[in-house]
Amino acid sequence: MSQVYCRRGHANPDSNHYCSTCGEKLNPSPNFAQTGQPSGTAASPAITPGQWLGGRYRVMQELGHGGFGRTYLAEDNNRFNELCVLKEFAPQVRGTYALQKAEELFEREAGVLYQLRHPQIPRFRELFRDTVGDRGQLFLVQDYVEGRTYRQLLAARQQQGLAFSELEMRQFLEQLLPVLDYIHRAGVIHRDISPDNLILRSLDQQPVLIDFGGVKQVAAAATSMYMTPETAPPAATRLGKLGYAPEEQMQQGIISPQSDLYALAMTVLVLLTGTDPLQIIQALPDFTRGQWLDLDSSLRQVLSRMLAPQPGDRYSSAQAVLQALRGNSFNPGSSTLLSPMAAHSTLPPQPDPAHYAQPIAYPLPESATQVSAQSGSQPDLLAMPQPAPPATSAVGLAAPHSLPPVTATRRGWGPLFLLVLLLAGLGGVGWGLRDRWLPQTSPPSEDFPSEAPDTSLESRSQDLGVDFQFLIRLTNETFYQRYPEQQGRELSEDPNDAEWRARWSAIAQEWLQTLEQYLSLESRQRLGTYGEVDRREWRQTVNQFYVGSRSLFDLTDAQFFQLFPEQRDANFIDQPIGQVWQALAADQVTALAEGKTREELQFAPGAFSEQVSYTLAPGTGRVYTANLAQGQIMRLNLQAPPNSTQLSIYLPRPTPDLPSLLEDAPDTTWSGSLPQSGYYELVVINASSQPIRYQLTVAVDNVTAPAAPQPSDAKE
């Protein structure tokens, strides 16, 4: 029995009328393989600007072409004309059977890519088929990323005799290695990392990974496997760019996480030097010995290992590279660059390494002309040469290498939340859970790593209202995380410890500067003492305004992770820095009570929709409440820069089956019948590193509001 696929790439028996995975109606539109017409990059009909595809996509322009077809920039009429990228799949094969097999390969690969959800990967939205000319065509839709490729950025610098700096490349690795760790855990290998396939996104100055090699490989495989006798045989096939991909990938077709790490390291050296990768390969022995390219020894050692000829001699994972970078970090106080905030991404279990190690079962394509599928006109901060930052302490303790990864998570409490709902009922669950999640522990050790504390630190701490013993604990925590080799060792007055004492004092000064800048005096005075009583009072306070604890925590998380992005996914709440999170929460409670971060949506007589606009700074959010009735149809639309927001829609009373309608989602639209009566909370968070202006439209039918619930009964 053959299979049919929905637009999200889910496989179904051909007898299905609806997708068994997502419920989408299976479109009986013509399968291009059934036409039996020849297809191919050269022969496929060109699509002109203004032409509609799939009933919703209006083509704006052709962006380029590669080994599998053309790429177009289009507007999505179903998403308020949001820009997107359409990738045509048109392998150069003939015949019904060949086209059908090629389509199946493509749909299978697209189905894998559809599962990826990471803010630094363009989202693969759907597959669709449409008739172009007299034949059916298959298209892959993905997010459009505005920005310039790193190849373009390097070329701009080379015109001025410059390249990227070591500091920029350290930050580049800190930003990109978590992306590789994510895709590798999902069982996906990029296969084609190079400056051409990395875009510096204009919106938030983060590197974005584009053009996954698996799609191009499918096109080449189809061409190689199903070419007809009259078709000229293809050239020797390979996937990956010569010089960037390691030898085992180019010669044997073996791909693994280690092959991506090799390509990433080569990309870094190209960006640092502006040198062709083939020339860099010749210089690698000298580079390893420190005789070519003046780099900090720790970074040189990391890159050298990533570029080891044998895959087994490279790092085992992207996470291992990240740990090596942080463990060997140089002068942590010298970098003023902050790690950008990363949105939530779900990591699948780590697959068996053998999954990657086997040669692929079909030939790899000749490296085709690489045309960036994205382009943009906005200037970007890294496009022009930047002066080296002064060697001063970093504000906010957000230096990329400041904290090592921790396996336990703080936000991953959804299953526990549902379990508590089942065990404890609906009353007070959200807050009760967080109280359980914030354990009451004995104070950490106050051992001071130096025998002679800086009296100026104590004086400044007192001036700011920060308990000095708490500052010692907070500084110790950061000091030992930055310098784990000093763990358990007391600093002495010995001259050999002078540098370590200076580093400890610099960290303490950083903390005082951060606490002064981001916390009120009242919150600073409570640092080290926050506990259950405070959390109970916060709950009672925000409930008066029909705001629940989840909205409060969303606002707090946004600010906290903007300041300390390295703490994301760390189990920090019972550490000294967890007191900083709670101090931020206390200030958020005050802002909610004063109406600074909340607004009630009220519909004017005869109106069925309400529209509000607001500007959010990075790491901030806003809560909207609306008293609505069960059964009303609500339609919500959030217009904001792409990939810049997180949206949550919280119910008046969460249930085990439906704890929320949306939570921390990148979605910008929602519609449906409301399951409960009461106050709904709509939370908009700026998840980018730039200020954003958004417009929120909420429309409901039958706008007569239900009777207002009592505040004590309305929220958790």
C-alpha cells in the first residue's frame, strides 16, 4: 500500500481521508509524480512575481536556485502577508515511478525537518502541491530570515582589509553550538555548514542555520538513482562544500555530529582570516603548533581538536565543545558581549551514535551553486568593523562563558504541574506547585575565598541595601562556576593569589552594578531572605487583578533570562542567584499592582473586537485580561516582527487535559471556542534582543461579558 502525506509531512495510508497524526484533511490535488511529465531545474516552468501558489502564497521574487529547484520569496495571505520562503522540489528525473520515489524521499526528509523547533533555525511550515504550467510541483515552505550571510559580511570586511575578531568568533561559537546540539539530539546532521549557509539575522543579531543538506541530498539521490538511459550521467556526487566538509564526508559519504563540528571550525577559521579553506587545510599543522594565526591558546586548542582528521579524535558532541570553550575561557571579565536570549526549544533524547556513523545508502550530490535563500536590506551590527571592547568587567554577568551547563531544568515542570492538579485538585495549584518547586533549604556556606575582604565592597554593598554575607555567597557561586579548578580552595594573601583575588572582587563589583541597575531598593534589601511567605503574598496581590502566578512568572522569566541567558535550563532556584530571580519577581508584582504591565480588554458597546498596541523593551512583557464566556469564539492576532515574541493564553481554571491554550509559544494567531467562563490572561513577551512594537487584536462573538468572578476564586 502506498502512502500519502499531509502538508506537515506526516505519512498516511492512501486510503485515509484525514491525517492520522494531526487531523488535517488530505488534499486529493494531483500528485506531480502521477503526471508522468519530465521535471527538473532546467525544464520546470519559471514562476513569475505575483503568481499565486497553494491558494495562499503570492510569489514576490526568485531568490536563487540549487540542485533541487528554485527558491522564491513569497507572501503568506493566511498569515497577514508575512514573508516566507518557498523551495521548489524539481529533481532532474523522468517517468512516473522515478518522480514518485523522488517525492517520497523528499516528503520523508521534510517530515524530519518539520519536527525541528529552534529560534535559530528557519521553521519548516508545511508541504504543499500545486500545478505550475501543465504539471504538478511540490513545495516546501519555511520562515524567511532577513539578514546577510556570513559570506557577505566577510566580503564587506575584506574590502577594508579586515576580518572577524577572536572575540566575535567566541560569541559566534557560543551562539551556534547550542543549535548544533539541538539538531544532533534530534538525529539531524546539517551536512553543509559554511559561511554561505549562516545568516546574521537583522532582528536580533543571532546566527541562523539555513539550507540543511538533507533536502539537497534527496534531489541528487533521485537524479542518480532514477536517471533514464538518455540522461547524461551525473558527475561524481558529493554533499558539502569542498574544504569545509571533512574527508570522510566528501570521500565516503559518512556523516555524523563530528562532521558538522569540523565544518563549523573551518567556518570560524575562514571568518577569522578571510583565507580559502583549502589553503587553511595546508596550514593546519602549523596552526595546531601555534605557528599560524595568533589566537588565544585555549581557542586554538578547541578548534584544532574540532578539525582533527579522524572523527573519533574530535569532540563527541557540540555540548562537549561548549564545555571546553567555557572551561578554558580567557579573562572572563574582558568581554562586554552578552549572550542573546534563546527561546524555548524541546530537545529530543540523544540518539544512538551509530545512527550517524554509517555511510548513507544512496549517492551524494555534486555541490551545486550555493545561492542564499535569504537576503535583506537592513544594516546589521556586525557588518562593519567593530572596535575591540575595552578590558573591563561585563555588566550583568552575562559573559558567554560565565556558567557551565546544568542538566536539570527549571521551566520543565509541565508534567509535574498536571500531576499536582490531579492530586490536589484545582484550588491554588499553580502557586502551590511553584512553592514545592522552590525548596526551603539551609543557607549555603558563607566561606569567603579570600582572607581579606575588600572593605570598599562592603561599604558599597551597604549603600545599596544588599546584605554583605549574601553578596559573598552570590560572588562565590559565580567565581567557582567560572573557575571550577578553584573549587574548594581558599584564596590566601599570597602574591600568587593576587590575580584570583582581583577576579573575585571584579565579580562582586559586577553583581553590585547589576543589582543596582535592575532591582528596586526594597527588593535588594530582601535578598537572601525570600521564602514561602513572600510567594503567598505575591499570589494574593496579583489575584486581586485577575492575574495568575503563571503570568507573573512569565514576566519574571523574560527579564531574568534576558539578563542571565546562561541560566536557561539550569536548576538555579535554590542557589544564591535564585534569590535574584525572586527579587525580580517581587518588583514584577509591584508593577502589576500599579498597572504598569497589565491592561484589561473591555469591548465598547456594539463592538466585537479590541485592538491595542505597545512597545516592549527586550526582556519585558505585558499581561492582558479579558472576562469572557464559555462557548464564545475568540480570534486573536498578534502583529510583531518575525520570531520576536512569545505568546501565552491562560485559562481561568487550568485542567489536567487543558492547562493552557498557548504557553510560551512563537505563534501569533489563535482562534477557537472558549472552554470556560472567567478572566483569560493573554501574555505577550519580547523574546528578542531589540525593542519591538506590536499590535494585538482580539475579536469575539457575543461580547456580552459574563458576571465577574470573585478575585479569590478567579485565579490560582
